[in-house]
Amino acid sequence: MEKINKFEAQREKIAQATWAVILRDGLENASVRNVAQEANLSVGSLRHYFSTQSDLLIYSMELIQKKTDERIEAMRLFGNGPSTEDILEVLRQFLPLDAERKLEMEVWLSFSSKALADEAIRAKCQELLENSYQRLRTMLELLIFLKEARGDLDIDVEVVRLYGLLEGMSYHCIMLPDKFTPEIINHVLHEHLQTLK
């Protein structure tokens, strides 16, 4: 078990080195050689963890969602049953409201752009987006259960609307940080949930 944990920890370290290369030099320069150099590894050592550049990039994308999941899990929400504040806290994890989430969003935007021309990246983006949609659906269902949202909501439409709001605010938070402050974003998110009542 310890060997598996060390192996996985090293993969995460390499993926985070990949993020650093992407943010500094662009996704097109996230070669195995450049990432190995960033991670202070030989190319051969890196290939022990990722046999191809595609494997490395796919894992680096998956790590973004894994980090979000870990943050949500660490919050130990819903301990006394679901609450509206817990649901808001989950939704906030999709937004770049601190340095860690900002970095993840910037990396995600790089991958999203690459997905237009790379079928493997596109497929992984679609898979991760579907996972996010499912989580948002669950949050909306909890709001209905708590009677914090109307029971007659069209969940399919509301999931798309909520995800569009989160994605749009995330993008603008990166591009226009002075206008899309955490306070404004939190206010808009709260106001959006009010429209569901």
C-alpha cells in the first residue's frame, strides 16, 4: 500500500510540474523532456510513471478534478445532513476564488483550448465535464429536497444554466480579476440560487 501511495504521490508531483510548464511556457511546450526538467527527473524516470506524453497530459487534467474532490471531501460537509451553506460551499469549489483554484482554472483553460484539436484531450474534457454536471445535478436535487428550490424545476435546464454561470464566472475571474472579485462572485452565486425558489 505504501509503495502505491509513493507512486501516486510522485505522479501528482510530476503532474504539478506539468501545470507549471503549461502556465509558464504554454501547453505546446509541456513535452516529456521539459516536464522532467521541471520535476528534477530524468526522462527515463518520468517514463516510469507516464509512458507517453498523452498519458502525462491526461493525468494532469484528471488531477484538477481530483483536487476539487479532495477539497470537498476534506470539508466534511453534510455531517448533520445537507444544508444550503454546504451546497454553496461545494459550488464555490468550481470557482477560482483562491490561488490554488485559480492555478487549476488556468491549467483547465489551456487544456480546453487544446481539446479543439486533440481528440484524446477532448474525450477527457468531456468525461470530466460530465462528472461535474453530475455533481451539480446532485446539488440541485439537494436544494429541492431542502425546499430551497422549487420542486417543479427542470433539472436538465437548471444544471446547464448553473454550469454555464460557474464556467462564465470562472473565465471572467481569470481574465477580469478586478471586476470579478470573490465577493462579487459569491453574491452572484447566492442570487442565482434565489432564482430557483
